[in-house]
Amino acid sequence: MNEAQDSYRQFFHFVTVRAGDSLLVATGKITLRILGILMMIILSPFLFIGLFMAFAAAF
């Protein structure tokens, strides 16, 4: 659990927009942050279990 928290913390530290970032770098960081949040939602264990049960019921 601590390793996962450290990974998330490092990722969000990496994608934090800072004052010296150019517009291109800031846009890239914002895009990466959005993609990271979406990936965390997609890979959420609760969502995964729900999707598994839905596909199991369909087949």
C-alpha cells in the first residue's frame, strides 16, 4: 500500500505545473495529469470487479 501511495505521490509531483514551465510543458503536464487520473479510475479495483461481474453475467 505504501509503495502505491509513493508512486502516486511521485507521479503527481512530476506533473505539477511550476512557475518556470513553458506553455508547452505546462500543457503536457496537464494532459499527463488528466490521463493519469483516468487510468487510476479505469484500473480501480471496484470498477474492475464490477466490469468483471457484468461481463460474466453477459456470457
